[in-house]
Amino acid sequence: MSLTVCKFGGSSLADGNNIARAADILLRDGARRYVVVSAPGKRFSADEKITDMLYACWRECEKTGSCAEAFVKIRKRFTSIVAELGMEGFGMDAILDETERAIEREKSADFTASRGEYLNARLIAAKLGWTFVDAAELIFFDEKGQFDEAKSYPLIEQKLKNCEHAVIPGFYGTDACGKVKTFSRGGSDVSGSIIARGVGADLYENWTDVSGFLACDPRIVQKPQKMERISYKELRELSYMGANVLHADAIFPVRKGNIPINIKNTFAPEDPGTLILPSVQYGKSENLVTGIAGKKDFTVIFLEKSMMNAEVGFARKVLSVLEEDGICFEHMPSGIDTLSLVIESKYLAGGVLDRLIEQIRAAVSPDYVRVLENIALVATVGHGMAKSVGTSARLFGALSAEGINIRMIDQGSSEINIIVGIDNDDYEKCVRTIYREFFGEGNKTAESVL
């Protein structure tokens, strides 16, 4: 029998009714043997996520030594879920009491934040009649705070091979000192991917509140086309550029194991969703372009120096300045005598930009420095573009026809993405224009242009 690992997000587990729906999905297919769960999310737009409530608990505990006041809201929420599930005999009050004491004892932001997943996993395991396995026993971080593959995967295989079914909390593991450590927000996607890789799953199902990936942001383009399948590489590009259905880091564990991911909708479980495939399984792309994504608020530092290409170590010296200041760059387009640094503007506030430019001048003595602010990046992504003549011409021609000024161009070496830098004010218009060009009437498929 095939083996499927599932992960359910916070919106899918926000209340008792949603948890009951998720339980029904899990029990409907015998291949679904292991599930990773998030903390309960928002039930409605003005609601509060359990994880946010827990961070409030930690702040209260830091100030007073007790989290009694903030924990009342968490207790009320979980008690409500238990009542909705008709599980009053489960003993949730005792588990909540112990959790409150543990938060006050540990006095750790990571431990406190992790308790939403922990409590939800305990509850869902009882609902399903499955084994609860604590993520702290399965997922480990090394001394540098990085996920420890060598230690984690053997333990995952060993501890779960004798469990016919198991519920595992997402979002956290154990650090090198034996303390609970969390991934970044959204890290339950990463946890699910790690468990899928650890047990050698045939499929990783990521259940959320949408029926897969859309070709672009539906807040910008009305009813954009849904992607039936995309590759890991396309997903990585789109996630990085702001497509937020799946945590970008969640790709890597399953990618290494060549495990397909299926993005599914908890509230429309019969929808096929979006299948994310390894390149070896992907085959030909049906569309020239798979998706469009972008972000606003970048700054571009443009450097020019005669004979830059002959100056050994020029780029290294520039990047060393960024490293010393702890600043990450997004892209670094270059020419024979030019180099541009694309950096999120939030890292350059409060005089940082001026200081950075002076440090770069001192390090490499450029002939000319120019700064472009309020820049948005838009990525057009698709395997179909790699061997298709005229894709760039279509994209740039469409933007030109709409009067959109391109301030920067960057095409990845993989040839599956073209990134343009435009003014922030042109961002939405740019996305709509590219979508209309490649998904509108008369759109050509990749096969038809090869």
C-alpha cells in the first residue's frame, strides 16, 4: 500500500467543526497514516491565532513570572473546541494546567509558541484514536540552529515504523541543548515535509483553505487560472517571490526524496488541488508560463566602474560590505563594467543606506553610484519559457504597450524565470499585463511554440 503523510494548516483546524472535517479526510483513505498539525488559526478575519495568543503569554511571563491572565484566552479556545467535538471526557483541563505550568517554568519564547501545535496534536490524536508522537522526539537542530538531518531522519524512521498511525505537532523540534526550538512562522509546512522524507512517503499532502496554487494573486487578477501541476523549481521561484500557499523552505526535504506534494483544500476535499512534482516526473509544461508573483519595496544600488571585469575580487569586496553589516541581497545583475545590488528596503532604513554606500565607495572606489528606491520585482515563471523563442519579446512588448517602464531585468541561469524591476506604483498593472499576455485570449502553449 502507498504511504501518504498529511499536514493540516491552522485555518483547517481553527475550530471543532474543522477538526472533525480533517479527521474525516484522514480516515477516508488508508494510505494517510501520519499527519502533522498546526495550531488552531483564525475562525474569522477579526479572530486571533493561538500562536499569537501564546506569544502574548510569553511576554506576560517575561514581565510578571506568570502567564495566568493571557492563558485564559487559550484555555477558553481549546475548551470550546473540545465541546464542539463532544470530547468533554478527554481530560483537556489537566493538559492545559500542565501546559500553563510548563510555560512559566521554561520561560522560553520558542517553547511557549510551540504549545499550540502540541495541544492541538494531543487533541486530534485522541479524536482519531491515533498515537501522539511529540515532534521534540523526532526533529532536531544542530549547534548552529540548523535542521539536523543526520540525527533526525533515522529517529523519525525508527520511532514511526512501529506506529500504524500517528499525529505529530508541527513547527518545532529540539535544539542541541535539549530545549524546544521552533522553525520560523509557517514552519509546520517544513515539519510535514521532514516527516514525509523521514518515513519515505509516496506523497505529501498539504491541506489548507485553497484548492491549490493560482497563476497569480487573485487580489490583482480576478479569478486567475489554477495550476494543476508545477515543478519543485517553479514552486521555489514563486514561493520566494511571494506566492504564500506553501512555506518556501518546505520544498527542500521532499525535493531531496523526490516526493510529490499535493496542495489540497480541506473545505473542498474532492478538488484535485495542485500537484508539485520533481523535475524527473514533471514532463512538458502545458503553458508557456506557469505563474506570476512579486513583491514591492526594494532598493537597487547601481555601481559602475571602468574595467570592472578585470578587477579581481570586485564582487567579493562589495558582498563583504553587505556581510559585515548583516544585510542580505535578493539579486545581483551585472555587466562588464556594472553591478547592481537589489535589497529589501526595510533593511536600509534609518541611515543604513547612506552608510552602506560610503562603505562600498571605500571598498571598491566605483566611478559612479546610483540608487533606485521604491522598486517592485515581478517574476514570470515557467519551464515552458526555456526553449521558447520570443518569450522575452512578448513580455517586454506587453509592458511597453502599457507604458510600464522597466528599471531592471534579471533572468535566472535556469531560464525558467524572468524578473523585472518596475516602480512600486506600476506593480499591480504590471502583474495584470503579464497575466493577460500569457493567460489571456490567444495564449500559446509551450508545445505550440517549440
